[in-house]
Amino acid sequence: MSEGANLPVASAERRAAQAVDALRHGWPLGFEDGPVLLPIETAIASSATAGHVLISAARAATLKLTNQLEAARSDVPHTPILIRGGEPIALPEARAIADPALDLANPLKGPFRAQAIEWADEAVAAMELARIAGILPAFMVDPEQGGEAHHLLASDLAAYTDAGQLDIVTRARLPVSACDTAEIVAFRSNADTREHVALIIGEQSGDREPLVRLHSECLTGDVLGSLKCDCGPQLDAGLHAMARHAREDSGWGVLLYMRQEGRGIGLVNKLRAYRLQDQGFDTVDANQRLGLPDEARDFPVAARMLHLLGARKVRLMTNNPKKVEALTKAGIEVSERVQHQLPDNPHNARYLATKRDRSGHLLT
């Protein structure tokens, strides 16, 4: 267990930001009044061993632990589950437990038993910090030879994810193919390294409702032209729709380009999900098999961006009713949901069907 005396004298958001950095570097986290947790994927302590491992409920289901009460939380796949084996678990064995990509090479694991978690807040915080860091949400618990830990409080996470810290840092004219008078606005938080931007099409006005599109970053679709999703075409169609609205109706539009790749699980984990999709899993099941939520985007940040732009009432281009609900809950009035549906192709037809059938996206 970590000791309170080791807690660094720093702000909560700084401790959490440093925790994200520690996870990416493979360093353990030490929670006050909780355990030391070593990230299994990135750990550099090659000789580390532990009696317990922290994984997600979805991963526990893959390991056939769903018959146990503590691991049967299939309704919340990202729920942390504490398991132990009969013998101390070394780092290579822990990686086989954590990473579904290794299942075929390591089919026989266990037996394991799920146990009650006495430090639930710390476990939830660790899983969320792993998601923010873009690594697999799996940890060795109180490892031997795990290395020096970065110490923090479970409550530090809330300060780190506070959308109220986001502010406009600069803006400039940016001619784009859809509109050569567009303006780009950059946003930054003093805790989060991700820098979101908004592209304003037309003349910004607080008296008129803008046509708004929330677009989450997609390197594969937006930049590389991937056919596995519809992100690139949606981005392009959204900008041209805003340009038409500005040109024909004297309106204006706002594209919020959010730095939350893969619905918030990060680029590497998104590509891991792609690999699982190649094995037959759909989008939702692939994310859950990784131990990650199928929806982890930060919509309060989008609402904060709109507030800073003076857009308190908007027409929202989306087929996802959860975006409407999230913005409304965060204080943005959505006067109209504008359909934003594009044709499928042979490579993304199943993906779009999954969004409709399992994620609640609408067709009209």
C-alpha cells in the first residue's frame, strides 16, 4: 500500500496529468490509502511479480469469470475486477492476461478467482487514467520489484477532467476548400495535453443559431481515407453543409474537432480494436474485449467550447441522440437535430449497422 507521506505537494490536476505520463512510461501509480498499481502493457520493471491483477469486467468475462458475482458486471464492461491466481504472477503472464491479442498464443490461463475490491475509487480512477493514457486498462497490484511509484489521490482524476479549465488560446483565418473565409480557434486546458480546435464557417453571430458538428479526431478516416468508417466523408460533408448554410441563408456553422481518437480510447487501442474486428468482432465487442468502453468521448468539453464561442443554442448535425442529450445536460440548447447520414460501402456497412443496432444511432 502507498503511504500518504509520499504524496507530492502539487495541484490535483498536475498529479493526475503526471499520472497519465507515468502510465505511458510504464511507471507504477501509488494511491494514498490504496495500492500501488503497475500498468501491465507499458511496465518496464521486467522482474515484477504480483499476487493480484486488476482488469475490466469485460476482460474477466473473456477469462470465464462471469460465474462469479464480483466479475458478472456485464452491464458495465469497464468495471474494474480484482483477480488472483494460485501462484504469484510474473509480468509476461500478466501481459497474456491483459492483452486479447495474445489469447491465441496463450489459450490456457488461470485458474483465477475474483475478489472484492476494498479500494473501489482508486480502481476506477486507475482504469480511467489508463484509458486517457491510451493503454490497456490492466494493472499488477502491489507488485514486487515494480519500481518507484508516482503518488496521487483517486479524487485527482475529477480535477484533471474538469471541462471548465478549457480556454481559447488563439484564433486565426484559415481558408479551407469548403470556405475560404473560415476561422480556426484553438482551445487548451492547463491539465490536459490534448488541444481541441473549432472551425467557424460564415460570420459568427450570437443572435443566430449555428449549424454545429461535433467531430472526433480520426487519423485513419480523416487523413488516410480509411473505408472502415465514415469519418472522413462526414467531416467533408459537414463543412460543405455549413458553407451552404452561410452562403444561402446568411447563417454560420461551427465544426468542433475533438482530440479523442477512437471514441475516446486512443489511436493504438482503436487499431487493436480493428485487429479484433478482423477476427469477427463488431465495434462494440472489440472495444469491450480490450477492457475499454465503447463510448468514452468527453462531450462536456464540446459544450465548454460552444460556451466560449457564445453559442448557447445550436442546430446539431448528428445521427447520435446521445450527443444531443450530452450537450443539453451540459447547458447547450439543441433546437434541432439535423440528419447527417452518408451512404455505406462494402468495408463499413457492418460498422454503420452496429452503430445503428447497438449504439442507438438514427437513420433519419
